[in-house]
Amino acid sequence: MIGLPTRTAVLPIPPKQLFFLVLLAFAGLGVLISGCGGGDSGDDVARGAPSASEFPSAEGKTIEQLLNDQTPSDKVVAPAAVVFQTGENRYPFGVFNVDQTQVDDADVALYFAKSPQSPVQGPLPAETVSLETKPAYRSKGAGGPGEANSFYLTHVKFDRNGPWLGIAIIKTDDGTEAARVTPSPVVGQYPQVAKVGQEAPKVSTPTAESVGGDLSKIDTRQPPSDMHNDNLKDVLGKKPVALIFATPALCQSRVCGPVVDVALQVRDEVGDGVAFIHNEVYNDNDPSKGIRPQLTAFGLQTEPWIFLINKDGTIEKRIEGAIGVDELKSDVEQLKKKNGLD
């Protein structure tokens, strides 16, 4: 994913649109993003969100006034997702220096407004989330010099469809500085993506059995994961499911691998009773052959994605982009509780 994404409703997935829209910006700056660094737990990069009181109040101000009241920042602040809907949204993003290096230790808050004259929502302080897993769950090639091992995460409530304006205010030793969030979110732009509360598409997913045990046909991870035992069509409506769409070896942003690693760790730690299914993105694992029909059925144009599905077949939660172990573990535990497995 080099450069800006192609905003189009046409499938297959353009490489420039794969995943993390930051990791779009990351990749646009020439940075290959991964998520499994050298530590064991990610404690060196994971940080809780600062207090909202540490940032300027938005009361009585427009978003442009907030921006102009701060020292201009030379940081690049970019979203790590493209699919937003009205209501509460998970909002991952990244912060970068002009020399392409990732900033993973900033105290930062986001602000959003529907228009230059609209009331401003914020400050929305962000936590720093680690993408690391325990060593036993790291795929080959994970980590390495210059690769990211964290992202920023906050939550925002959008009350209308259409484009929104966003800025980030970053604390510095001398005060605060501000930058625009680029590109700005467009709410409701991808209505075809399967939604929470809807019945999950009842499609077949390839299994180890269906490929005669040759997992290289259905998994680009090295080594292949063992999340290929269940066919979604067979378990849908019978047990809860964690469905992971990702292509570890072909993901341009290099984030799919960490997401699959995270899913494997979460499955082993809290996934009893939940069917974990990993589905690759491209037919025959070849980008030139287009995307697999399962992604088309779910209306996807970006990856990676995780869909958590109740045992009645309805979608409980959908997650675009990167996710850390703690967040996914909490989500799976909630899924189990709702389905009587706690």
C-alpha cells in the first residue's frame, strides 16, 4: 500500500487500499508496518490514555479556532481505518515524524466536527496499544528494525453521515501543537460492509480438509496457523465464531500478520467454545486473481478485519485494522458471556 488509497466501491481490493489508512500514510511514507517487536508483552509501548483535562477545551470554539490556537505541528496524523458509521466508532490512528519514523510515545487527543461551524467533539484522548504477542505466537519474519509495534486508539461518536473534519492536539514539553487528521473520516461511505446486528453471510470457508492438508493453499502465514479446522457455513448458527480476514504474506501494510498472531494467542488463552477461522484474501493467494468470495460476501474492500459472530449467526462486533491482545481478549470474553460460555 504505497501512497494514498483509492476510494472506490469496486472490488477486488486495490493494494493501495489495503488496511490501516495510516498504514496507508505509514506506507505512503515508505514505512512497512508490522506489529511484533522484540519484547514479550508490549509494556514498553502500551500506554493508557492521558486525561482529557490535559488538552484544550473545545467549548465555544470551532475546529479551525482550536487548530489555530496551537503551535502548528510537523507531525503526520492519519487514521488507521476507513469504514465509519453513525454511532460509536473505534478510531485507530498513527502519528509520524517527517523523517518517516513512527511516534509511539505521544500524549495526543483528537477533535472532530461535522463542518467548520459545527460544535466540536473532543478532546478524545488516545491510548497507545501494543501489537506484540508472546514469542510462541509470533510468525516468522515478525518484527525487525524500523517496523511499528503499536498504534493509537480512541473512540468517537458520529451522529451524521458524510465527511467530517478532524484535528489532533499533541502535548509537548513547551505546550501543545496541532495537526489536521488526514484524510478526514467519511461516515457511511461503505454501507455494503456487513454490520453489527445483521446475520452473517452463510458462506463456506476453506478448511485443512478441503485442501487435503496443504495449508499453503489457504494460509500465507509462516508457519500456517491452525485456524482452518471449521467451515463457517457448518458452524454458523451453532456456536460463536471469530472470523479473521487477513493475508499475512501479501498485506501491503504488514499488519495482517500481527492480527493473525494476536488471534492465535487470544484463542488459546480465552477462546474455548469459540470457532476461530482465518480466511485469506486473494484467490490462490495471488493478488492478480482477485479477492476470495468470502470477502465479497461480507462487502469488504479493506483488510484485515475481524467479525465476532454470535451462536445465532448474528454479527456481534466488527473490527477493522490492527488490534492488540488485550482488546481482542476482552471482546472474545464478552462474546462468550453473551453466548452463555463464561
